[in-house]
Amino acid sequence: MIRNLKYAILYSFLFMVFVPFFTSCGEDDLEDSKFRKMTVERNEFDNWLLANYVQPYNIDLKYQLEDIETDMSYNLVPAELDKAKEMAKLIKHLWLGAYDEVCGEVFMKQYGPRIINLIGSSAVNPDSKTEVLGTADKGLKVTLYKINSLDKTNIELLNLYYFRTMHHEFAHILHQTKNYPTEFNEISVSNYSPTGWMNRTNEQAQRMGFVGNYASSEAREDFVEVIANYLTRTDADWNEILRQATFTDQEAKDELPDKQDTGTGNGKTVILSKLKIAREWLKTAWNIDIDKLREAIARRSTELDSL
């Protein structure tokens, strides 16, 4: 046993002596290897992203349709470079900048997604034929579609296609980190329909107490839709949702030319009760004042010409 132990120690010593030698030789050889000379080629936009996304927010904005980051079950095309540049500036100003202003500059670096993936085309669900505007993946990645249709002069479409989706998906990230009160789930529990929502118009859903038809699919979508719609809609648009929500189905069928806020439906009350829960949760769980955030977004929406 002792003899074997001596040999074991000797072999261990020799191994320790010779491994650095072999390692050193390997490193010397690799210095001349073509692999050691390979570098990442960055274009001007990549350098801008490094300075404006990676360094301040630790966010990797992808725009080249990387297979590993993309749901290839859809028929997709890459984002055009010019459109990707425009969208990157818009996201920084309207979304990241608004949260920086209200929540401080550390907030989005800590809680924002690690990846924002821009896709040029729409994503159409082959089964339901519905259009997917965006997705959030486990709080780490947000994917936006339809980038090649971007028109930065039309704030209404910007919100419809992109920024309502951004706030929607980020609200998912927040509630996946700190759950919202479960009492929210009970407010409209009998009216959720994971598939039937597609057969409802927005106005029908509003009369039922939802901000739109997709909100009536399930409780967690209802919750984030309340937040996203309140943040991105003008006062006039938000009040129109509430006005539509005051009517009963019969009153809506009457198609009065000048409907006033005198309906007997309770959809408005339901929507406002949901907003109250969302407002209090954002404040207590995250110290986010949703009304100040909404004001910042509205003001920044008027500043797009300077980007």
C-alpha cells in the first residue's frame, strides 16, 4: 500500500509539472490559429445598441431573425435595418425612458427583459388565424412582430401594434415576479373564454367589463390589458371605452346616434374596479405611480419628431 502510494504521489507530481508545459505549448499554437483572430464585426447600429441598450439596461436588442431566439412555427421575415433603427429609438424614448423618468434608472436594468427581439413580419396563428403582436418569454425576452409596418408618425398605430404590446408584456413580467391580488381573478370569473373571446367585439367585451375582447380570454390577460390600455390610450379613448361599457346589450342594439353616459350596464364599474386593483398593486408592490407613468408616456408621445 505504501509503495503504491509513493507511485501515486510521484505520478501526481509529474502530472502537475508537465500539464503547465503542455498547456503553454497549446496556447502558443493557438496564437497562430485562425480561430484566435476571429472578431465580432459590429456595424454602426450595433455600436449604438451597445451604448444605448446593453450598457445602461443590460438588454440585447436583436433584429436579424436569429433561429435560436425565434418561434419558427410562424412564417416570418427579418426586420428591415432602417425600421429596426427607428423602433430601437422609439422603444428607448417611449418605453425605457418613461420608466426611467418615473421609477429611476436602475428599475429597467433590474426588471426589464434581457432580450428584445424584433421581427419584420406578422405572426399569424395557423389554427385560429389570429395575429400575434408580441410575446413575453419567462420574463427574459419580449418579441415584437410587424416591425416592417412601422410608421412613427402615427402614434395611434404605434400604440396599437407595438407599445400597448410592450406594456402588456412587461406587466406580465412584473406579475410573474410579484403576483397581483387573487381577488382580481374573481371579478369576471364567469365571463372568461379562452377561445370564445375571438367571437366578441371590443364593444361587447367592454359592456361585460373588459377593456377589449382579448382581455376576456383569461384573468391574467385581463389584468395586463387594463394596465396596457390605461397607459397608452388618450383620455378621450379611455373615456370612450368607459362610455361603451355603460350600455346594456339592448341599449347598444338601439344604435342611438348620440349615446350619452346614461346606460344601465355595469361594465364601467367593473373596469374601474379592475383599474383600482392594478393601480394599488403597482404602487405597493413596485412603487410605480401608474398615473405619473401615463403622463410621462403621453408627453413623450408628442416628442417623436425630435428622435
